[in-house]
Amino acid sequence: MKIIEPVTTKEFDQYYALRWRLLRAPWKQARGSERDADDESSTHLMVLDNSNTLIGVGRLHFNSIREAQIRFMAIDYPKQRKGIGTRLLQALEARAVEHGASRITLDARETAMGFYRKLGYSPQGPGHTLFNSIAHVKMKKEL
Ligand SMILES: CC(C)(COP(=O)(O)OP(=O)(O)OC[C@H]1O[C@@H](n2cnc3c(N)ncnc32)[C@H](O)[C@@H]1OP(=O)(O)O)[C@@H](O)C(=O)NCCC(=O)NCCS
């Protein structure tokens, strides 16, 4: 397994396709809905298995000089609960530290709260509800 930044057009195509398949397609959202305006200025990481198949994605961007935010974390279904999300989150956190962050915020799906809690994030209150169905909780970690 390795964690790399997408560079080529093919890598970015695969990266956004997995983001869409895991985080948008189940709610019948069109291709393109998986992207936002911060993608251009974000750090993107992708996880490849030993056969170079893409199995995970995640993104880091800065809200201010000290505050980074993680979004669009997704590990492909058959690979979940094997520690891969943990390694990806730690890699994103390392990038945040490298670039001067002192805290990380995120909006966790309620179903993923346990994951972030285990990795040191604490709930800060309710967040938005996506597609009228996915409740989020605001979480934060001081680095
Ligand atoms: C949430 C997600 C990124 C976690 O990645 P992962 O590789 O499955 O997580 P890990 O195996 O590293 O989990 C580490 C620990 O976090 C906890 N954990 C992981 N997923 C959890 C979940 N959905 N609910 C509660 N706790 C969870 C467990 O304690 C787990 O340890 P254990 O398996 O030994 O009990 C991944 O499951 C995923 O992509 N889910 C679907 C998309 C999603 O919800 N993305 C997050 C949007 S905010």
C-alpha cells in the first residue's frame, strides 16, 4: 500500500471517480457534484494497494493560516475497517503540520464520527445536513 498525491490527468480522473462513487453516487448525485471550488488549492492524497488499484482518497485545505480542514475522505467498501483510513488521515495531518496548521477541523458524517473520535477529534456541535439526509457533526483536533 502507498499514499501519493495525484499528479497526472489519469490519476485525478480516478481520484474524483472514487470520491463520487463513495460519497455522491449512493445519493443519486451527478458526476461533477463531487468537486468544489477549493479543489484547485487543496492537497489531495490517494491510497493505492499493492496492485496500484486506487482504494482511498482524502483532501486537505486551509481555512486560515493556522486552521486546516479535511474533506472528502473515503475508503473503498471492501477495504474499510482495515486501518487504511487511519493511515490516510495521519498522512493528511502530517501535510497539515508541514504547512503550519495548529488545528484541523472537519464535518463528520454521523456514521463516521467514531472513526474521527478514535483519532483524537472532538465533537463541536451539529453541522449541516447533506442531501436532506446525511447529518454531520463539526469536529476539531488541536495539533
Ligand atoms: C470513515 C472511513 C473513512 C474510515 O476509514 P477505515 O479505513 O474504514 O477506518 P479504519 O479501519 O482506519 O478505522 C479505525 C478505527 O476507527 C473506528 N471506525 C472506523 N469506521 C468507523 C465507523 N464507520 N463508525 C464508527 N467507528 C469507526 C473503529 O474504531 C476503527 O477501529 P476498529 O476497526 O479496530 O474497530 C471509511 O470507513 C469510509 O470511507 N466510509 C464511507 C465514507 C465516509 O463516511 N467518509 C467520511 C465522510 S465524513
